Amino acid sequence: MSILNIVLWLLGIVLIAIGYREAKGPWDRYQVLKEQDANEARYASWRGGLRDDSTTGASVAMQILRRQAQRGAIIAAVGFVLVFLGFLLK
């Protein structure tokens, strides 16, 4: 075990924690908005009306939240790679 291994492990763990923190909030909010959108779609179909599929503020917010969650997931994935490299390198 060398200093490089320890540095990679620590850096990887820090990146995993940061990525998780950055992704959790937007992902939770995205899921709530997605469920509300599905409820509205069910209600519109129950009423028999046509649903307006134009861009809304909620759909834009869902895109932004999805991108933020993806960015956090990428940061966490880089952390996993660094931890893996820490075990792989000798």
C-alpha cells in the first residue's frame, strides 16, 4: 500500500460523497414533479380531454433537475473509478 493508493481512496470517497449530495436533492424533486405530471395525465385521460403537450415551467424544471442529478451521478462515478484505481494500482 502506497501513498498513491491512499490518496486515490480518499479522493474517491470524497467525490462519492459530494456526488451523492449533489444528486440526491434534484433527483428527489424530479421524482415528485414526474409523479405530479403522471397524475395530471391520468386525470386528463379520465376526463376524456386532450392533453396539451407544449413546454411548461414544470417540464423545464424537470429537465434542469435531471441534468443536476446526472452531474452529481457523474461526480460519484468518477469517485468510484478512483477508489477502484486505488485498489488496482500497486
